Amino acid sequence: MTRKSLGRNATQSMLIVDSQSVKNGAEKKGDDAGKKVPGIKRHLAVDTQGFPHAIEITTANVTDRKGAFERCKLSGVEKVLVDGGYTRAPFAKEVKHKLQATVEVVKRSELHTFKVLPKRWIVERSFAWLDKCRRLWKNCERNLNSSLQFVMLAFLAIILKKL
């Protein structure tokens, strides 16, 4: 597993966390059983502007709960918004222990209907920004650290364009 904490404290007191499974072009890394995607998984913790505070790259067979804050060192976070994939008491305890923050799970109210969930769209928009980068729509890297570095470069370019 590789992870990069961007070295800044959370300016906002809320982080939104999610993961994205990405197909692998170079070699098989792992299978996400829920989405049936062979490859890697990108875990993002973003602020309310959509800018990353923590990025972690794991193989796709690592669960969302396990990969989210594996080696994360963030401070100043009061609330973490997550989706239904993170609903377990041990995850909430781990976040409380590592970040001293509370976990709020935002679930869908109806099955098989599209509805914009409050604040959850921010992390999805950040994944969409990454997918605009031609190199990142599919993972072509042999090791996880290279994948992490290309995600970091993509976010750097996005942040520079926003200035």
C-alpha cells in the first residue's frame, strides 16, 4: 500500500472520504468483488472544496474501510462524511482514535434511483477531475507508488489551474 498525506492540516473541519476502483492495464493487482473490477483502488479524503488532504492507493481487493485511513496523519478534522461502504463500528472507532473525529454515514434513501447526496458529490467530482487526465482513466503502472505519483501530479495540475 502507498499513501501520501499532503502535509497540511485540514483547513475545513470536515473531510469527505470515498474510494474508486480502477482497471489495471499492466498486470493484475487485485479484484474488487463488489464492482467486479480487476486492478487498484484509489482512496481519497477531500475537503469541502474537493482538494485532497490524503490519498492512498491499494490493490482492489482491500476494502474501503481498511484502506481509508491506513497510515493517515491528519489533524484538525471534526467530522468525516462517508458512504454506505464504511458502515461498521470498528471503522468509526478507528477514525475516532486516529483523527479524533466523528463519522457521519450518508446513505441512499431509495434503491436504484439517482439522487444527489448532500456533500457526497464533492468527492465524486474530485474523482471526475482525475478521470479527465488521460493517463489516469486506466491504471497502466506496474507498482502502486507510481500510480500514487501520477495522481499527485494530476491534482497538482488541477490546483494550479484553479489559482
